[in-house]
Amino acid sequence: MKLLLDTHLLIWSVSDLKRLTLPTRRLLEDEENELFFSVVSLWEIGVKRALKRDDFNFDPHLLRGVLLSEGFTELQVSAEHVLAVDRLPPLHRDPFDRLLLCQTLVEGLTLLTKDERILKYPVSVRRQ
């Protein structure tokens, strides 16, 4: 399975594994799965860290390096991802989440998330 982790799960996967559920940890440890992170998450961390949000107090440069060394594949943003936004219903307004959903849709990935609102979208999503 090709798994894209949302921003919170990425942070927890390198800093606080106990916040991940056991099924999520097993998915991450399963060598059959391909793990992806999006540059959208790095952008989100940078923006929210600059706003002094406590839940985003993590260096995106460090996170990127750790994820790459752990074997994650970095997913860039393409025009196709951005243009897919009109294929999503307007269920919530978070631009970071919406772009992660578009990447999931376009690339045929499964998004792992803790956000209940994202589960309502018509894309492949699994709740952590």
C-alpha cells in the first residue's frame, strides 16, 4: 500500500511514536508499504511554527532529513495536484489538508490522518 501521512502523523512518527495507534505503527513498520510525505506538510509546519503554534513546534528542515533517512519518499506539488481541488467537495477550508487530499487522489495513495473531517472525502483515507 502507498501511504501518505498527514502532517501531525509525520511529526509524531519521528518525535512521539506513542501518539500513534498500534495499527498505524504496524502500517509504518510493514516493509510492503511505501511511505510518502508531502512538501505541503513541510510548508504547513513552517507556517504554523512561525505563528508560534505549540502543536507545530518542530523544525521542518530536521523533519525532512529524518523522513528521507527513514526511507520515506518526498512528494512534490504539481499543477495536476493543485487543479484537482475542484474535484473535492467543500467539507472544510484547510488549504493544507485539501492539497494533501488532492495529492492522494491524483497519485493513488492512501492518506493516514487523525482528522475526522478528512474521512468524509471521497478519496482513500484511513484514520489513525
